[in-house]
Amino acid sequence: MSETPTYTRAAHISDIPDDGTFGVEIDGEPVCLIRTGGEVFALRDVCSHAEVPLSEGEIYDHTVECWLHGSCFDVRTGQPTGPPATEPVAVYPVKIEGDDVYVSLTAEKES
């Protein structure tokens, strides 16, 4: 039996630019919020290749590109889509209530 996920308010929707990112910290965990295609996604804000913030990267389609070496990740799955990264980054469930964005660090993201 799985426990009910705990969601924490992470940001106001206006904090996240369209086709952009916004870095936050939730319970000591760096989180990259991404708004693209009318949706909001949350990833661990650390590139799995170079350990730099993904929130400083570029967004196109459903991809975030790390600013340092160009590693690319699918924001829906966390899977690398371009080298040099070979390991995925954690993806967290997001819910929107009114104009607030909530993220769960305790729940598994449903694909």
C-alpha cells in the first residue's frame, strides 16, 4: 500500500517564464521547474553529467539543455536525449492549484 504523496508549494505560476525555467529548493533538494507547451514539469536541478543547475539551461519543445556541456533531458521523463549525459535526472510530480505550483518529492512520477 503506497502512502499519499506530500506536495509542497514551490512557486507561483508567474515565477516560471513560458518556455523557461525557475530554480527552487524544497526541503534542501534543488528543483528545476519548467514551463513548456502549456504544462509545468519538475526535475532535480542537477545535471547528471556535470552537476550544474539545469535551471540555468535552455528549453525547447519538451527538452532542457544543460548550459555547460549541452546535455539534453526530456522534461517529462528525465531521460537523457543528447550526450554527454548518459544517466537520467529525477522527475517529480507537479500539481497546479489556482496560480500556485506544488511539487511532490515523495511520490513517483507516473509516466
